[in-house]
Amino acid sequence: MFWWTSIAAADYLPVKASKLAGEVDSIYNFILICSIVSFILLMGGMAYFIVKYRRRTENDKTAYISHNHTLEFLWSFIPFVLFMVMFFWGWKVFHKMRQFPEDAVQISVTGRKWAWTITYANGTQLVNELVIPANKPVVLNMTSEDVIHSFYVPSFRVKQDVVPGKRSRLAFEAIEVGDYRIFCAEYCGTQHSQMIGQVHVVSDADYAKWEKEQSEQGSLTPVQKGAKLYKTQACFTCHSTDGSKIVGPSWKGLWGSPRKFADGSSIPEANEEYIRASMLNPNEHIVEGYTPAMPTYQGRLSEEQINDLIEYMKTIK
Ligand code: CUA
């Protein structure tokens, strides 16, 4: 397929899965075609003039031309018109994107190093998974717990920074049932490239079914709650449960094992006191072979949640 038919069909871009994706692509293609045509005219013109007006002999002189009103007007006015079209067209679509309907499905999103926590109005929490109904407006109310992240769904043509201490919003309407990638589009540290999630767009009936299932999940045991926190608090981005080394020590076999620290000290076994201190004052004792990378969870985890996590940790042998 030739590049121009590809541009006309916009099939070099990700699948268009939201209501405004087509309009975004149209502006993008308009700008791209303007750029390609300008590039050919400018570079072609330059090459043509280089050849045509090259110095042929020692005394070769070209005519002295000071200015040309028509030409000067045209090379100012045509770009001006093109830029105005880009601006007003872009502004029109941007304005549509920044509509946050009251009756939309409202979902909270929290970015943290290095995962997305999705919280629904009924309390359901998911990590790196966003389940939404098709053909219904969705508004994400987003913030960050640590640094700037950026919530990006290429197939929806939406991207929004999430900033600590600030609420940012993102609206879209999915038109196609399916799974789409979520990326973090703002460099946020070691595991930035792993801060990846999925949007599951489902039919109305499936969404209602899923909502019901979630609310029916009765009370959980401390171990189950701990396992859930391991995900929602994004512990898994730094601590594996299979013994592999990520950013921090694995949780496999951690409970009760002897610990050696970078400063040469050690403790005979990892007990409650040590693990609790590691969550609240992570940089006090750095395990040998690791660097201080963990933020404090003081104020982020309740005492009960710390206990749940410890109960869960005990089961990973
Ligand atoms: Cu979060 Cu990059």
C-alpha cells in the first residue's frame, strides 16, 4: 500500500475505539499532509534553485532581485490560513474532549510508582485494569500519590498528566467492545516502562453483570486482603513473590529469614517489627545488594492494612 492511500485511510494509526478518535485523526492527517506538501515544495525548490543558479564560470552573476510583493504576500498569507485552520479545528475538537457530562460513569484513578489504581463508586478496586461500558461517556478523576504520571490510551486518542496534589480529569466514550492498552506517558522512574494497563470495554449487559459480581464478593480474610493490597498499593512493581529480584527484595521466603544490611549490620529473622519498620521507614535498613528506592508508606497504610500485608507475606514461602 502506498503511503498516501495509507494516510487517507488513516490505517497507520492505532484502532479508533472512541467517539472522538476519528476527528482527532482527521486533524492529525491534515497537519501531516500540510507538512509533507510544504516539505516537498521547500526542499524541491531549494534543490531546483541550487542547480539552476549555480555559478557556471568565474564571472557568472545572477540578477539582483530585492523583493517581490506578490510572492512575499503569498508565502505569508497561505501559511497563515493553514495555521488558522489547524488552530480553530484543533480548538473545536479539544473543546469537545473537555466536556465532563454529569451523568457519565465516574471512576477514580490514582497513579503511583508504578501502577494505576482504579476505584469505582461502589468501592471496587482494580490495579492496571479499567472496565467500562461501551457507548457511555466515562469521566476519570485522576491524581498521583508521588510523582507526575500520564494516563494514555492511544486507541482512544486521549492522554492526561496526573499530578500529585491536583485532580485532573479525562473524558471519553468508547465505541468498540475490546481490550486496549493504557500507558504511562510521563517518565516516572525505574519501572516507568512497566506502568502498563488494560481498558476492557464491555457491553452494557456485561458491565452490569461485572458490577454485580464485584459487589457480591463478600468479606475477605486478612491474607486475601493483604494479597489485594499487594496489588492495589503497587508493592508488586518492586517486590516479586517468586524469588526474582526487581527493585527491592522478593517477598518469597522473606518472613522469618535472616537479613543482612548494606551497612554491615544484620538481624537473625525478619519479624513483624522489622517488616513494619521497613514499610514506614524504608530507608533505615537497606538490604545488602539494594539501593534506597522505596517511599514511606506512613499515612498511606493503616495499622490494619500493615497487618494484612504481613499475614499475606507469611504465606509466600
Ligand atoms: Cu508513571 Cu511513567
